[in-house]
Amino acid sequence: MNTAAIQLRSVTRKFGTGQAEGAAVTALDSVTLAFPRGTFTAVMGPSGSGKSTLLQCAAGLDRPTSGSVTIGGTELTGLSERRLTLLRRDRVGFVFQAFNLLPSLTAEQNVALPLRLAGRRPARSEVRKALTQVGLTDRARHRPSELSGGQQQRVALARALITRPEVLFADEPTGALDSRTSREVLRLLRAMVDDDSRTVVMVTHDPVAAAYADRVVFLVDGRVHDELAAPSAEATAARITTLEAAQATRPEAAPC
Ligand code: ADP
Ligand code: MG
């Protein structure tokens, strides 16, 4: 059977429970979603709709209040912190809008870091190969401050890829990039799916970025509001407009 790379079942994540009545926020509200192996999913929705919380829970970086998450068939609920850390290390990659590179390390040292943290001594060829994959062979000795935003994000991608993860989560990976460098990063994400059968889940606000995905999932108020298959930028933008119009009728609506 073709099990999903990631499966969420009735995942609810509340923040601030146990405090004063009314202080609790339901960031995710009974979300059930499957991310099939070898697919690219974009997650969209207004600010505060739970996109980052969804990624953090799906990646095992955060624990749901209730519900279950499986990665490659392994149920995360009930795993010890140590087991969870190992599973994340072996199977999951994560990239962020802010790159999160260590400023004092060179590109190749940043890329080698996950292997070092796993207690391995990475071969230089292995690190160079990851940098070549993202087109940065000639920048191996540069520090982040000597690289453009697009180059820094590609280093972050190489760092996420060095452990050969089954699943890559990207939280607004092109949010800080111009449209040309965004395209480079999006093409790389697409290639990870098409060439290496990895599973990519990406949060974005950009309909053009979403068009690189196989599917868009729209979140509103912590719930899956809608999905769009084979999304074009135009269809995605139109769907967001509809969604915002529906939101605007509610007095407490958050802006996109
Ligand atoms: P998005 O990424 O779509 O902007 P988030 O997942 O970051 O949304 O947040 C969803 C909701 O959960 C928001 O109301 C946010 O304020 C709240 N939230 C997220 N993380 C925390 C936290 N660590 N503590 C308290 N509230 C949080
Ligand atoms: Mg977010």
C-alpha cells in the first residue's frame, strides 16, 4: 500500500491552555491531511491561520494537543524526545524564511552541520555534492554575509538535503527573496520532488510560488478551508481573493 509520507489525523494544537479562560488560542482545529510521497504541496492562508503550526506539528518540531501525526508510517504521538529527535534528523528537512545559517561558519561548514550534530565526520565530497546540487560549488568557502539572499537560501537547502530527508518542510522559503532568486529556489524544490521522489510541503503567500506545487491547501482559522489541484498562479490568486472576501465579513478577521 502506498502510505502517505505524512499523515495528520484530527490534529488540534492549542496554545495557552490552563491559563485564564479566553486566553487559549486554537492554532489548529482538528486538521486531517495526507501528504502523499513524491508530491509538492503549498500551504496558504491569512496570517495567523495556523500555517507555521501545521508545519511544526507535521515535522515533529511541535506536539499537537490532540490527534495523531505519522511520518513514513511512524506514529509520533508517544515517542520520547530522543526518538523524535532521531526521527527528525533522519527523515525530515526544514528551511525557513530567515535562512537560519550560522554566520561564523562557511557555506560548506553550515551544510556539514547536521552530519556533525549526528556524530558523523562528513566527507568533503559529500558536502561539495550537496552544494553542487544547489548550484553553489564556487561559494563553498564564503560566509553567509558574503552571499546574496538567494545564495543563502540555497545553502540552507543544501544543509536540509545533506541527510537525504524523505520530507522537506519549507516555511515561506522565498519570503525574503526577489522574484528571480525565488524562482531558483522553487525550481530546486520542484526538482527534489520530480527527480528524487521527495515530499515537499511549503508555506507561501505568493500564488506564483504556489503554482510550482501539485496542490494548494488553504487554511482559515486553523482549519482546512479548501484545496486546489494543479494550481495555476491565476486560479490560486482568485481563490485567495474569494477567501479574503469571506474573511472580511467577520469583524475579528486577520489581514492576509
Ligand atoms: P501562520 O503561520 O499562519 O501565520 P501560526 O501557525 O504562526 O500562523 O499561528 C496560528 C495561531 O497560533 C496564531 O493566533 C498565533 O498567534 C498562535 N500561536 C502560534 N504559536 C504560538 C505560541 N508559541 N504561543 C502562543 N500562541 C501561538
Ligand atoms: Mg507563519
